[in-house]
Amino acid sequence: MSVFASLVERLADLLHPLFGATAAAAAIVLFTALVRLLVHPLSRAAARGQKARTALQPRIAELREKHAKNPEKLQRAVLELHAEEKVSPLSGLLPSLCQLPAFFLLYHLFSSSSIAGEGNGLLGHQLFAAPLGDRWADALHGDGVFGAAGLVYLGLFAVVAAVASFNFVRAKRVPLPRIGGGEEVPGVGAITKVMPFLSFFTLVTVAVVPLAAALYVITSTTWSALERAVLYR
């Protein structure tokens, strides 16, 4: 934890001439971008896997119809199909899983009052008027929704809502895979209707975690939206 704290502090010192009092917040954004660059190859592989899985949906629907009365045989047939086409059902999870350690490090770093027995100096840093170790509830208990810290959160919520709306519009434009007769693949339509709304749950995360961790989530979510727009075009 102390090594990670030193890294954030050094990044903040490097960025201080450009960002002044918000240098630590800028360091977190930069750190998030570096993490996303490291996992970008996995994201590219996940995009290829997603396209391959989408292409397989009609064949999987046919297998469901063929083995409707034998779940075990259906499971084996689906696994064999994935193996035959060299498609991993879990490839899309890898980019998110690889980011979790960085998120939890930031969460614990800005939730701890001390590091290695000494006071956590990072808690003194701010994004404008909002301390990086505070949560939205702290801003509400302070000057309220429209106080200085509250306005910072409103701005962040606006960014999250804009990114979520962008994802929503893109998801709505994705055509559903269909089976031979032109019918929608069973179950995929329902999932597709729910998926566009998932991005809005980021608002909940931003509201309940320390501001530093919220910055990580917002930066990563925005990166993901732009990355998916390029990789899934």
C-alpha cells in the first residue's frame, strides 16, 4: 500500500505544474489510463471473442432446439462448438478482472486514515472543493447538493450519464443475431434489452465509493465506451 501511495504522490508531483491543487486527481486519471493501456490487448481479444460468440448464437439456438430434452448433451454440444471455433465464453471478463486490483488499491488507499503507521497524506488532496477520500454522502452532509463539493459530484454524475447514454444508444443499434428462419435467437432479445441500462449503474458506484475510486471508475468507463466504439464498429 505504501509503495502505491508513493507512486500516486510522485505522479501528483510531476503533474502539479499543470494541474496545481488537483494534481492528485489528475494522477489518478493518468494511472487509470496506464492500466487501461496495459489491458488493451485483452480488450482487443475480448472484442474478437464477442464477435465470434455473436456469430455462434444461431448455431447454439439450433443446438438448444435439437437437445431440448437432454440438458447434459446440450451443454457438451455447446462446449464442443466453442472449442471447435476456438471461442472462449469467458474472454470478455478478462479486461474487467484485470482492473479490479487497481480499483481496490485506490479504494483502500483513500479509505485508510494511515499508511504504514503514518498519517495518509493523500487524504488532503482534492478535486476542486471535494476531498479525494470523501464520498457523496460527505458532500451532502457538508454544504449540500449545491455546495462546492456537491457541485463537483454533480459534474461527475453528468459525465457518467453522458457516457451511459452513449453506450445506451450504441447498444440499441446493434442488430440481434437470428436463426435460419429469420427469428430472433431465444433469450438474446431479453438480454439485449437489459444491457443498455447497465451503464447507468455506474452512477451508484460513483456515489458510494471514495472520490479517488470514483475517478478511476469514471475514467475507465469512459475509456471502455470509446474503446468499444472503435473495436466493435
